[in-house]
Amino acid sequence: MLVRKNVYALGSDWADPILWYARAVALMKKRPLDDPTSWRFYGGIHGFNAQLWKQLGLLSDNDKLPDAKTRTLFWDQCQHQTWYFLPWHRGYLWAFETVVRDAVVSLGGPADWTLPYWNYFAKGQSALPPAFASRNWTGGDGDNPLFVPQRYGPAGDGKVFIPLDQVNLLALNDREFTGEAGGGSPGFGGVDTGFSHGGSVNGGVESQPHNIVHVLIGGVLRGTRQPGLMSVPSTAGLDPIFWLHHANIDRLWQVWRGRAPGHVDPTVANWVDGPADRSFVMPLPGKRNWTFAPGQTESTVELGYEYDDVSGGEVLMAALHPALRAQAATAGVAQANASQASPLQASLPQGSPAMTSGKNVELVGASQSAIKVVGQSAQAAVTLAPDARQRVSANLAASAPGTVSAQNAAAAPPERVLLNLENVRGLLDGVAFQVYVGPQGSDPSGKSEALAGSVGLFGVSQATERDGPHGGSGLTFVLDITPIVEALHASRDLDADKLDVRIVPLQPVPAEAQISIGRVSVFRQGR
């Protein structure tokens, strides 16, 4: 069994697995574009944009593109805003690892080479791994195969790290893999779709931490509209750090599956067997192809690998809604010791509800017009319907500690309140912003707004194209604001007829980026 290991636990910055990775990447980069095992061909599988590639010096007039049949079969396959997001990327990662391992062996390296992962949540590991951060390497000066200049970082200044206040693992609390596309929770893995090379509604783990980490690494070059490679789906696969990021996302799928007995993958045929209109296929060494379905990717063991660490698999009792703690304890789930919480566990705030999708979704309120995100801040007011707001208050009260038994909690999931940023459009990938809910700043009573979460607009330009697969409908992000609304309910501030929402970009957004949010809405889900 091959074991994928944490890049920060390999022993040194240029430990053998990283050194062999760099050598193999250098070899793959020398192969012609139309070679299915070349570096750029594998980047094209995730996405291809000839104009952008030429602009970045990644495509020249002398390059021979694969023929049309080959491009149709292999390129522009990446699955986003869909329940195929996790299985497709697992297959993509496995095939890439196989191609790299074949290159490693051809160079005299070990036959058991595996791709490391980057766990940016772990203490002291949020900085870009050093082997990727320098132009120099043990093989020479100025030509490190793992370095790319188009990584601009959160501030657009080339300093690449993952600010831990921008990322979270709340998706691991979602008990359902598949969610709702109509305002409710999108689930851990995404909503039911067909083949989706860029859709609308982001699934839980796709939004956080996947999208935001892409944008925090790639960013936008300060003072320009130039996004980094990792910020755009059609160039992300060309950055060597892409693969370590996705190995961590793949690992988190294993973590989610181990967090509770009810965390299971879909069993319906159109997930297990994949979309009816197109198969998933990857090129392998020796001119072989691997055609696979999502059901074939569920077990990493059957694919021949495992991770050295999937800690955090136990349900965190402190992170459960009080109404569900007794139920989890009865099911024999071990309680986590808060004083010994792992870095992954520590990133889950105490008091957050155990998430469940349910089917009872109701619109509570929405903004009256689109919101333009320009400069350093944007604001929206969500008008709340009195009757729906009262149902939220009543259900939150019914879910309070001591009022719902474990049996009732199982039959009637706790109330959830979800903030939707709908139809987010724009021309600039690489934009990231924080979302705040509540009074703007501090009012005379000392009450202040609360951070609902961070959003990265990975893929927004593609989703905005009117001739694209979804007609320019943009992206939709769902933030669980139940703890914020619970606090408002407790302080009686939920009696107001509107909810204030503020958008704060990491970098000022130029007007030319045309970033807008079609509607900010609030939905309730549960009872």
C-alpha cells in the first residue's frame, strides 16, 4: 500500500520525495504539448484557454495542439459546482501520480514514490512549502521546476501563505454528502448535477477550503488585473502546488467519511456510475487510458494508496448542536478532549451545529437588487419576511439545550440558517472577500457584526461567460450563519425587519473587474 505523506513531515525542504517530484516535473515539462503524459497536457485536462496560456507564455505558435478528437476526449474535464467534484479530482490525482511515478522510475527513482499533501491547517504549516518558493533548487540555480512566478498570494505581493482566519473546515460537520441547490445546504460534496465543467452552486468542501485556498495562493498581482495560475481553473493544473493542495482536499474526503457513522457517499446510480452523457477518462503511461466512474474512486485502498494522517475522524462533541450531543453519545461516538484538540479539530469552532440537509427549505428574506463589489467594501440589506423570521426564532428556541431529546433531534434536525450569495459574476478570478453579518461596525450598545466566512471567486470569469455551459449565471456560495442568528435570537436582535451584510475584499476590487452579487438571500432549513 502506497502512503501519501504530509510535505512538512518528510524530514527536510528537499527530502527525496520532493526532489524526485521536481525531477519528474522537469521531465514532463520537456515533453511536447500533444504528448498525453506531458506537463501541459495534464494541465489542459483541468482546463484550457489558448488566449490566457499564450498571454502567460505557456503556449507558442510552434506548439502542436492535440487533435480535436483528443482534446474532446481529455481536455476541459474538471468537475466543479457538482457532486462529481471529489470523485473526478480523485481520479485526476491518481492518474497524475501514476504518470509522475513512471517518470520518477525512468529517472532511476523509487517505484513507491507518492505525491505528498500540504495540510495548511496544521500548526506552523500555513506557509508555501519552501521547495516551491524559490527559483533555485538542488538541481540548479534559477530553474526550479516547482517554482512559478505567477503566485501572488493574499496581498498580491508574491508572499504566499494561507491566512488561517480565511479558511475553515466547517464542511466536515455536514452529515450529508449531497445537498440542495435551492437555497439550502449544498452538502459536503455538492449538489446533484450532470457532467459539470463549471456549474453554479459550490458544495461545502469545494467552497471551503478548496476555492479559497486556490485564490489565496494564486491571488491577483497587486495593482493589476493579472490573476495567478492557481486562481483560474484553466491554468491551475499548471502550478506544481496544485497537486499537493488537491491531495489535501482528497484527504479531507477521507476525514469526513470517518467523522461519524452517517457520513456516507451517495449510493444512487447516477453518482456511482457517473454522468450518463460523458465518461471520465485519463491518459496513463504506455499510451493507455483509464475510464472510471465515481464509484470506483470511493476506496483509496482499492486504488492502492492511503494517507499517513486522517485524524479528526471522531465527531467533536463540542461542535455538535446541543440537541444532537446525546444522540451522538448514544451511538457510541467518542467525545473529543478539547484540551488535546488537533490543529484540524481546533479549526472547528465550538458550538457550531452538526449540519444536515433535510428537505424543508424556506426563503426568509433577500436583498432587493444586485450588489456591486468595488473598492474596499460593499453592503447589502436583506429584508426579512416577518412570518418566516418568527419560524426561525421558534425553531431555534425549540432546539435550545434541554428542550429536544435525542430521539426528537433525529426525527427533526435542528434549525439551520443559510446565507446565499447568488449569481456572483465578474471578469477577475483571484478575488477573495470576507462576509460579515449584523450591525455595521459597533452600535452604541456595543453589539457588532460577526464574520460569516470567506469566499474565493475561483472560476468566476468562466461562470460569467454568456456563451459558457451555464449561460453566464455566475457562482453561488452558501454560508451557514446559524450560530450568528442564534446569538441574534438570544439578544432579541432577530426581531428586526432586515439583516445587514457587508463584503470586505482582501484587496481593493477594481471597477473593471465587474464583480457583482445578483442577490443576497437568507434561507431556513430543518423543521
